[in-house]
Amino acid sequence: MISCYSANDEPKMQLFLISGLSGSGKSVALKVLEDSGYYCVDNLPAELLSSLVEYLIQAGYSNIAVSIDVRSANSVQKLPTLLLQLMQQELAVHVLFLDAQDATLVKRFSETRRLHPLSDGVRTLPECVSYERELLAEISDIGHHIDTTELNANALRAWIKQFLQVDRARLTLLFESFGYKHGIPLDADLVFDVRCLPNPYYDPELRPLTGRDTKVIEFLENTPTAQQMFDDISNFIERWLPHFVADNRSYLTVAIGCTGGQHRSVYFAEKLARHFEPLQQVLVRHRELTQ
């Protein structure tokens, strides 16, 4: 994720840039920022970003959020260069990229009956989504990536608020549980599969519970293979985390997957967060528990 501060301890302006696929929730994210006191601009042509920042600095604004995407046509591909230029100024730049699986994006457009921004009367809706992904390929990795495939609007709002509260000058270790039957999160940097472990789902007493509940925790704590798996995952992260920090990352998303995303993956995400919390800035997300 791009996150840059000037030499001063406190930059004069916080700039949040929101981009991503159409239908992925950019409007929801921008509204959260607006409600948090940010001056927000939607659908800004990328070429005007530097001028807007200069104007708002002179006007005394300290927090701004801008949405730039394919509605700005080819100018969106100039964002990496423009962001590097902005980093030379006295401000902190943060980039948030929202994404979702193609089938989900197609479904959202079909349900709302809205035209895709790249619709030209020739391309089909799936072709528009695929083409948009191609156009955004060069900028999809420059920001903190959030996969909204399995998120409703309220869950996305909560995740954006969580994103705003962390210290973005430090690396944040984000543990995310998920269910494989709903697909692997697009925003994952590391993925660990815990489906090989005994499944509490098959115990009728544990089935309605989650990995946060005491009885499920006790079940997995008393499962030797689960504890071996935890040791292996935590040791792997501990070994390689310094290298991710040295790579100037602001976020490292560790996704833990089980079949349904309710028991084992939730347990592991919570336990890993507790393990690393004394040493690192940590966030926890449970994708399937937000539904």
C-alpha cells in the first residue's frame, strides 16, 4: 500500500485515494470518509488530482478523500506517476482499492439495472467487467486491497472505519477468516488452509457456534494437530514478517480458510491475533460472520 509521510512528524494533509472495480463499493467507502469529516470528491479525472490537492491545502483542508476510477477514462492509468509526485509534498497519501469477483460484480449491476461505465452497446456486461479489470491491473496493487465479494454494505462500512483508525505509519497485520465454499479472498497476501483439521461442525452441539465460542475453542485447543498447525503458521509469519516490514508495506493480510468460515478459521484468526498483538498492530476480520 502506498503510504508516505513528509520529513515532518505530522503531515499537514491526509489524502485518501479510493479506486477499484465498478460495483465494488467505492461509493459506500467514500460516504464513510465523508461522515468521518473528510472533504470528498467523486469521479475526479486523475490529471486534476495535483491541482485539487494544492487548492485544498491553500484553503486550509487537512483531510480529503478522492475517488478515481475508469470513469476518468485512460487518465486512471496515470495514477502511479501522479502519486509519486504527491509524495514529494507535505502530506500523507493512502490508497484503498476495492475489488470483487467478476460474477458478483455482474450480479450487482444486473440487480440494480445500472449501466456499467464501460458499456458501449457492443460489449456484454461480463466483457465490460473483464475489460475494466485489465485497465486497473497496474494500480490494483498500489493500495490496501479489500475484497467485497461476500460483504454487505454494513460490513464494508465497518471495515472502512476500522481502516481509518489504525496507525498507517506502521505495518498492520490483518488476520481474515473465510470459507472456501465462498471463494478465497482477493485481498489475501498469505493463505493458510485449515480444512484438514477435525471439524467442529460435525458435533451437533458445536455446529451452531463459532470459533469465538468457548466450547469450540476448547475443542480445538484439545486437538493436537490444530495446535501443531497454529505453531507452524505463527512461526512462518514470525520468520517472514520482518521482510514484509522492510518492503515498506502498510498491510499484510493473512487469510485463514476452512470449509464454511465459521469454526476453525475463526478460531485461528482470533488466536493468531492474540499471539501477535503484543508485538504488532493487529486487526481481525471474519468474512463469513458479517453476513
